[in-house]
Amino acid sequence: MKIRTSVAAGIAVATAFALTACTGGASTSGGSAADGEVGGEISFQTWSLKNDKFTPYFEGVIDAFEEENPGTTVKWIDQPADGYEDKILQQAESGELPDVINLPPEYAYSLASADQLLDLGSASKVIGDYVDGGVEAYTYDGIDGSFGFPWYLGTELNYWNKALLAQGGVTETPQTFEETMDAAEQLAAAGIQTISDVPSPKSLQTMVSDGGGTQDVYKDGKFVFNTPEAVAIVERYAELYKAGAISPEALQNAGTANANINNFNKGTVAWATAGPNYIDKDIAVNAPTLLPDVDVTNGFGNPPLFVQGISVSATSDNAATALAFAEFLTNTDNQIEFVKLATGFFPGTKAANEDPSVFAETAQNEMQATANDLAASQMNDARMLGAPQFTEAMETYAKQQIALAVKGDISAQEALDKAVEYAEQNVVG
């Protein structure tokens, strides 16, 4: 059972979205799980969520499930934030994986590829209740099935400095990626910079999707992000850099987290992407004088989706009970109550996102309320970017090569080809 190397491949990305941090196999069919009798004891594992804030919530959910299903017992296990990777590896390799387990898509991929997870797409009759992108995040190239219920989610929106747009003669906030590129060119003619980041294989997926195309990072066992569409976007960035639309920091900080946000907060660029709570939690605190000039719009195309989910072990002795509890834990009512505590995140069902005022933290600024509504409205269109095989090291290397292309040192095609070659040489599995 090839588990350790495949799980290790997805650790960095998964850890980055944990709540505490702010070889293709055949799928295991779940038909028999849905048809079994609900009863007996199951184990349920979370990732660093047993504390004063969340413990009453989980105890309440477990009590409600046991009351609704007499004869069931749910044993709750919580693992520390540090070492979760090793614990999952140990549990899987020793045949002691909990019946219901909190897994991000990268971890779930590793276990699904080793036939350790139940195919919820076949087993669950309510899989259609969950946001499409969240379900899709738990489907993998070369493996049949879907292996997680989306639980708590994040996404990104576009933020604009209206004062800078006006100075450059841009009278309407851009709504599409192409409009953004055109606005950047116009602003550059007025000496105003728009962009402080360079594309990456992940962000290129969003940019291409905004024009109606599809851009994969990994497909049919190969890295495939060096497409003509991606090349054209990088070439456009190179043209904009020559025109003065892109800040020097975009190249200097290629691969550095939050570089575009830092520049936007300084008021030196007209556009940034950030999470839905950026207004109240960042701008209002770190750049309050910028607040009156900030506008927010939906993310482009299929915006990025960040996912944590709930999976069911394929080796559970009480598969029907495990599936029933996983569905109960992630139903609309329970998801809403959870994200009331996990502020800044969004629930994983379609119905729960219909009215963000029910769960979102009370906005301190009017534009924050707008951002909450926009984020909820795009949740079903958002998609997880990249692929489990695509590591943070690959992303960083690719951005560094793309920065060289934007600067004009190498061609866009060469940059993307080198990034694909690096990814192929360093894939784990």
C-alpha cells in the first residue's frame, strides 16, 4: 500500500488552508454503505479543533446525531495541528484510519489513491447538495469517484483603488480579466501601476476560464499548463511591464505570499486579489485611509476555491453509520452553525450560501458586507486550483520563470516549458 510518499506530496498546500493556520488506484464503491443499518460505534477525527471555541459545537452535533439515531455512539478524536501528516500516515498504514475524518483535498487524494476512502459520489444520496467546486475538489485525475464532503471553504475577490482608476481615466471598475488588462494599459499611460504580482500556473487557470476556456495544471498523468492560452497571457503581462503597468516588486517578489496585498495597502497599485474578509480584517486595520477609495468585485471566471472537507474511511466496520454522521455533520444547518464560529469561512452546501448574513460576522464597513455577498454568490462557480501533484515548490519555480519572461529575459513559452519540465522532474508518487 503506497501511502507515505503520496500523502507527503500534498502537505504544504493542505496545511496552508487548515483552520488552525488562519499512483492512481481504483475507487472503493460506496453502494453497500448507503444500504446498511445505522448503528454501533464510530470514530470521528478533526484537525486541532478541540478547544473552548469549537468543543461545545462538536459535542452538540454528536449528541444530536446520537439522539436522532438511537444505538449509535460517536467517539470524537482531535489531533494537534503539528504532526497531522504523520498521524494520518500512521493510521492509514496500520489500518486504524478513523471512520469519519477531516481531510483537505490533498490528503484525501493520497488516501483515495491507496483505496482508503469511500466513494461518496456513489454512496451518498445528498452529494448534489454541496457546492459543485467543493465536490470537484475531491475528484482526481486517474481515480473514479468523489471522496469528500465540502465543509468549510474560502475564495478570493478582486479589490480596486477607485482613486487610482479615476486618475488614469478609467471610469468603470473592470469586471473581467480582459477589461483589467485594458485598464492596466490605460493607467500605465498616465504613470499609474495596476499589477504587483505575476501569473502562476494556478492563477492562469482563473484567467483562462474568464475567457471561457479551460486550463488544467495536471491531466492524464502529465503537467499540461504550458498551453497557447497561458503563453498569450504571459506575453500580455510582458507588454504591460514594458508599458509600466506592473510594479518592480511583482518580479522581485515572484512566489512570495501576499506581495500584491502589501502593495495595494500602500496605495501604489490599482488592483489586488484577496479573501472575502480583506476589508474589515486588513485594510481597516493596516490602511484605514484607503477605505473610502476601495471597490470590490467578483473573482474572474472560476475563482479560486480553498477547501477543507469530511471523508469516510473505506475500511469502516460501520460504514452506514459513518456515512450518516458525515452527512449529518455537513448538512446545511450544521455547516451554518460551524462557520458562525469559524469566521471568514463559507459553508460547503449550496443552500447555506444563499444568505451570508445568516452566518457571516457582522460587517464593520459597508464594503465588507458587499464582499461577503459577492463571495457567497461565487462559491458554486469557484474551483480548487492546481492539482494534488502540483507542489508549492513547483508553483514558486514557475512564478520565478514567468517573472523572467515578463521582464523579457526569456520567452513566455520557454518559461512555461521550463516550469512543466521542473514539475515532471520533481513529481512525487
